[in-house]
Amino acid sequence: MDKVKVFLKNGEVKEYDYGVLIKDILPEINKRYIKEALAAKFNGELVDLSKKITEDGSLEIITFNDEEGKKVYLHSAAHVMAQAVKRLFPGVKLGIGPAIENGFYYDFDFPVDFSSDDLAAVEDEMAKIIKEDYPFIRRELSRQEALKLFSDLGEKYKVELIEDLPEDAVISVYEQGEFIDLCAGPHVPSTGRIKAFKLLSVAGAYWRGSENNPMLKRIYGTAFPKKSMLEEYLQKLEEAKKRDHRKLGVQLGLFSLHEEGPGFPFFHSKGMVIINELENFWRKEHKIRGYQEIKTPIILNRSLWEQSGHWDHYKENMYFTEIDNSTYALKPMNCPGAILIYKTEQRSYRDLPIRFAELGLVHRHERSGVLHGLMRVRAFTQDDAHIFMLPSQIKDEIIGVMDLVDYFYNIFGFEYMVELSTKPPKAMGSDEIWEQATNALKEAMEGKNMDYVINEGEGAFYGPKIDFHLKDCLGRTWQCGTIQLDFMLPEKFDINYIGPDGEKHRPVMLHRVIFGSIERFVGILIEHYGGAFPLWLAPVQIVILPIADRHLDYALDIKKMLEREDFRVEVDARNEKIGYKIREAEIQKIPYMLIVGDAEKEKEIVSVRKRREGDLGLVSLTEFIEKIKFERANKTVQ
RNA sequence: GCCGACGUAGCUCAACAGGCAGAGCAGCUGACUUGUAAUCAGCAGGUUACCGGUUCAAAUCCGGUCGUCGGCUCCA
């Protein structure tokens, strides 16, 4: 009989009979794989453990510890859920059911109403299926067979999927007990391998992500090979929710949201401290980098929006008002205003690049279901800038902005993801001009060796863009910074500069934000720091806690001295025990507490307590001030 | 906008299956003069989101509106 050579990951080469099953050689590789192996990678291709080896090749065993193994596991759990749902709801039609980060979902078209109350029943049925321990059996079918199978089953969405598969695609189905599903695989060996799982939520989701398609019901869940891992994950979710900016924002008195203004946040004085610090920093850094600050009106005439293209492309997101019988709009973007300023003077090529920066308040009518605390609102301040430049300056200007984003985000200790979005279906301008702009962005990123993903067709209607995304407490990402090239608006507004040849030329325009929206950025910051802001941003930087009434004068003296150094200081003069005051200050996440009693007053020193760290001991006030001035100036993040 | 859930005091949450809406924290008043995460006592606080319906009786059941939460779509 023929033999096959198998190259293992540890460098060993083994020989087996032709057609040996991967699962049968697991014990020889490592005994722990008998229990832990979920799938395998043969010659780089993910396969089932039940696969026969019919050629020489490299073999790698996949477990839950591998990212791919985790996906196989979660996806298998999704199949178990689908089987349970089909048992409980005859006539349900299957959509798709992939693994996602930390879980899985499956989309269903239910013949009856389905609500989150029904999840428990599905979970119970899943438990049965797991106990029944059906093997996952793979079968490969021809296109005709597959089409017949799924149309006989009434699975119209699966039929649609098969029809859209490329000509040469291998079509496979997986069976477990009475359940059969179109699936590329691989899967874990049997349903019994799913040990700990939980269904988390049910949500609507359009079939294939399009509003024009029917809405299916999506059930989200997660699964782990150990109960303790599931519990740990759920615990972590709970912990993360405590960092939610909507919760912390109220607790710390930073902002509030009211029914009277959905999507229009109210900032309290402590929230304004953070905003003002961010803006002060922003102004300083932009001045250094050659930006000129401008301010343009919030309400502008309809004719401007017609000229800019917003009237045609953005109207459903805009608010309108009437002044003296003519229509005006609340600006959804700052660009047309900046262009009007550009046009107030004859510009020379020697003036370019011109960098107009504007903290501009924009209003956008967002659909009611998308509002989300400070992250998604209907009025927000963009830390905008519009750069007018020569075509030859494009690359350097893009790099300049990318450096600025990197400089800013590093100060806050953010890790960020970069995405490039290309021409959308509803766009202004020719394909050529889009390609030119898109390539400019690509070149700049590649020049900086930046990792990025491409979002086809996700660009703004006037140009392609680079987006910078940051994560919130639950790992959801939000677009913050963005760089958008624009060849359209200069055209529409017929802006120009005089070149060395004495002729008029068209400048290129670039829109960009660093924070993105100040509101969103504050939301991200709250979650990133869990409310414990670094000293330079903390609304109250120091609280002085006198032990008893007789120490109040001394506390007020210290307050004055710190205020002279421009620190934000409060004295907790309440008639309470020191432990109580400390607790309050800790909950308010105030960076420094100064405790003053008889000893401190007598020697003119302070007892320093640091947020979350505790007692730092006694120091002189001058020493303390030096230390915190340094910390503030360096924007130290703990 | 769509799917699902939710909305009770400033906050966190109770109130079996329709039968007088309750607690802790916060607030106010008083006592205590306090040493590194909650001192004690008292007082006050509500048109149960809003509108309508069913009922002898609605926080509770039904319908609608608004808002919020988790998603989808859309986006900074």
C-alpha cells in the first residue's frame, strides 16, 4: 500500500498509510490533541479532523487557542443553534451564521414572531443537541445537487447564496443529525464538543446587509470549551460596561442627555474643562504647524449648499430653516464656509498650502436608531481643517496630517486602526479623478509603512478618505480622525490660485479632522481612561481634605497657592470623617488628595494620596507643586 | 428608519398572578470634631415617560407617541 509523508510543525516527518484519517493520528502527535484538537491545517488549508490524507503535506493541529480554531468552534456553535431553532420553529429559513470576534450569530427568517424571551428555549434545545453528540459530516455536492437540496428544503436564502458562488467553487454541506446546512467548513468533530455557550441578544439584520432586502432576526451568542472561560468572558463584559461613558459621564458630572434634545448633549462645567483643555492643546499644536484658525457661520443660505452639492447628496441629513422668505440650512460640514474665505482674496502659488483650521459646530439629522451617547449625536464640533494646495504638495500634506494624528493619539495612549475608503456608488466626479485621489492616499500610507484595510465604496460623496478608528469599552470601533481628498469642491466653487506662469490654476483641497468630533472624542476618552483622566485633563485635579474644622484655614491657604499655579483645586469642607471624604474623591477619580490635619498645619506640609494608589506620604507643598507641574506639562498617562 | 427589549424618587433597584408605590445611596436638618474608600439620628422626596382604552380598581393588562439600550442600515 502507498504511504504518505506528513510534515509536522515540530519538524518531525512521519509516514502513514495512504488515506489515513487525521483524527486517527492525533494520539501519536500529542495525547492532549485527543481532547483539544478541533480541526487541522493540511498544506495550509483548514480541514476537518475526519479528512483523509491522500498526499504528502504539512500538518498542523488546530485548537481553541488558535485564532482559527476559535472561529471553527464558534461557527460550529452557530450550527448547533441553527439546528435548535429549526427544531423549535418549523418553517424557519436560514440566512448566514458566521463566527465573529468573541462569538457568533445566525440570521433567521422566522415564520412567527421571535423575541429575546425565546432564547432560553433555544438554549435548552442546544443543550440537548450537544448531549446527543452528533458528528459533523461533510459532503461535497455538485451545483445542481446543492440547488435541488436547498430548494426542496425551502431554503431560499441558501439557494441565493449557491447561485452567487463562483463557477469553480467547491460546494459543501455539513450534516449533524437531522440538520443540514450549506457551509464551507471546517467544523469541530461533533456537537458534543461545544461545552459552554450562551445566547446574548436578538436583533434585526437586513439580508445581505441591504435596507432593500427583508429584515431577518439575528441571534448573537458566544461559546467556550470551558465553563470558567465563559463566566470569565461574561464577567469581563460586565466590567467593561462600567466604563461606559454614558454611565461615567453622569456619575462624574461631565454631561447629560435629555429627552428634550435627543442627540444634542448638554455639557456640564466639568465636561467643559475637558473640552477646553483638548481645544487649547489643539490650538497650540495647530499654530505650530502653520494652520490659521477661522470660524464660519452655522446657518448658511440654500444656494451655497446647492453649489457645494450637499443639496443633492446630503439633503436628508440636513436641517433647514427660513429667514426672510428664503431657505437656509444648518451646516452639516464646514467646507463651503472655508471656501468662501479662501475666495475673499486672490491667492498666489506662493501662498499655498493654506491651512484653515476651524472648530466648527455642525448639525446632522441622524436617524433615531443610531444615536449613541456622545459617540453618535446630531450636533457636534469637528476639529476641522481645510488645506488648499498645489497638486505637487498633496503627498507631503497628507503625511503631515498623518503625523499629527499619530502625535495626538500617542499622547492619549491610543492604539488606532486605519482604513481607506474608495468611491461610493452615489459619488460626484469621474472615475479618473477618484483614482488619482485614492492613489495619493495610498502612496502616503505606504510611504509611512502603515497597515490599513480598504473599504470599497465607503468613501464620502466628494472624495476618498483615510479614517482613523478608536475602540470603545466594548471593543466597538468609532471613526475619529479622517483625511479626505477633494477634487470636486474646488471645481464647484471655481477656486483658483495664480501660478508662476501668471495663469489661474485649480488648487486641490483636503478636509481633515484629528479628534473627529470633540464630543465623540470625549466619549472615547472617558471609556479609555475609565473616567480616571490624566492630570492635565482632570476636571478637578486636586482635592484638599481637612481632617477637622480647625484645619480649614490651612486648606484654603493651600488651595490659593495651587490656584496661583493654575491648578483646578477643591476643598472638601464638609463635616465628615476623612475616610468618607477619601471615598468620595476616589469615586470622583480626582488624581490627587491632600490630607491636612494638625501635623501638616504645624510643619506646613501636606499628606499626599494618589487616586487608586493610596498614601504617598508627607511632602512640602513646593515639592508637591513641582511634581505635579511636571506631570501636567508632560501629559503623563498612568 | 428597521428588528428586539426597556422606561418607578437625583442615582441603583423593589412592589406575588391588577387591590393604599417602597428601600439603599444622594439631598436637607441636627449631633459628633473626626487621620487614608461609607459616623449616628431625624426630615423631605413620586401625575410610576406621555396620551388614550379595558376594569369597581392599572406601575402592572391593551393601543398609540416619545425616549433609552442592544443590533441592522447609515456615519464624525
